[in-house]
Amino acid sequence: MEINVQQFIDQVMDGQYTQQSETVDDGQVTVATGIAAMAQAISQQQLAQFEWQVTVPEAEQPVSVRLETSVINLPLVNAKTISKIMDVNATAEVNVYLVCETPDINRSGLRIDKLASATALVDDADSETGAAQQWIDEKLAAVRDNIAAAKEEKD
């Protein structure tokens, strides 16, 4: 799946993308649900975001874990910035990114990594589900470890 960069920016800024969200407890993230929702949107040539608001014990706020379609590894909320980085007249491949956003993940409060191209996700959703599950498990473990380390420093 490819899209004109300016068209991508316009669609995101106008909220013209599929959005779904679930609130879950730590350890209850159902990755297959998110992957299926993303694959369905991509099959219909739509941009998409699937978010889990994960309640992690002792975290001050829920952890935002997301799957997002994008042309670059920036969260959709930063779509306006893309025009400063990419040629808006160019056509770019749409990829699916994994995003973890919380002050407890790292200093920037954000971790984003490419999962797969949008086409690859649709073609092999099962494989991408496993990769996404592993990534999410690792990032939530890092959040728990960072919370525990911060608590130890205070004690």
C-alpha cells in the first residue's frame, strides 16, 4: 500500500483514519484483535490506529500501546511534522508501527518501531501477530522494570 505524503498528512490531520481502543490490564493485551482490525482497514485502503490503554501496577497513568499506519516512524499525533522531513509530493509506502508511550518507558516517554509494511501485515497477519506480541511484552516488561527501579531509588 502506497500513499502520497501530503494526502497522508491531510487524512491524519482531518482524522480520516480508523481508530479503535481497548482498556486492558497488564498481561491482557489481545494482539490478534489489533492486528485483525489493522489488516481489515488496510485491506480497504484505509489508514488506521489501534490502541490499548494498559493498566500497569504502580504506574501513574495507563500505558498507551498502539499499532499505527504511517509513512515514517513518528506517531500519528506528529503528522504535521512529516512535511518538514519528507517530500510532500512523493509517494511513500505505508508501514505499520508499534508505539509505546509512557513516561516509564524511557527519557523521551516514547518508543516506536516498524512492525511490517502494510502489505506484509495483510499477507502474513499470523507472523506479524507473534512479532507484535513479543514487542509489546518486552516494552511492558521494561515499563515494569523502570517503575521498580525508580521505586528502589526513592526508598
